[in-house]
Amino acid sequence: MIERHFFRDRLLKSFDFEFGFCIPNSKNTCEHIYDFPKLSESLINEMISSPYETRSDSFYFVEDRLIMHNKADYAYNGGD
């Protein structure tokens, strides 16, 4: 899985995750905890004042074949 986080057109961070073998038709859980780069106070404030302009794309591959692409938009303004 490759996951990329953007604010507007600026790439904030790209992650590349490897998942091990999962038994077919089984239920599995996985938790990834990862570090994010230090963002400037001005960028953080800009992200808060610009809801849904922070986005992520997640690409899921099986044997180098794209099987799913998820997109998410984020608002850090507390619902204002």
C-alpha cells in the first residue's frame, strides 16, 4: 500500500507499507503508527483555515496490480 498526504498541491508525506500474507476469507487487523514531518505553525494554521484542502490518496496493490484506490479529505477546523 502506498499512501500520500497532500495540502493543496504540496506533498506532505508519502508512506509505503508492506503487508504480510493474509489467509483468504479471514478477518485481520493491522495498526500502523508512523511519524509525520514537523509542520510550521503557519502551515498548520493555513490547514485549519482551509478545510478539505488536506487530502490523502491510498493505493492498494496485490502482486504489483492496483486493486483499490481510496481518497480522503480532511477538515481540521473542529466543524466550523
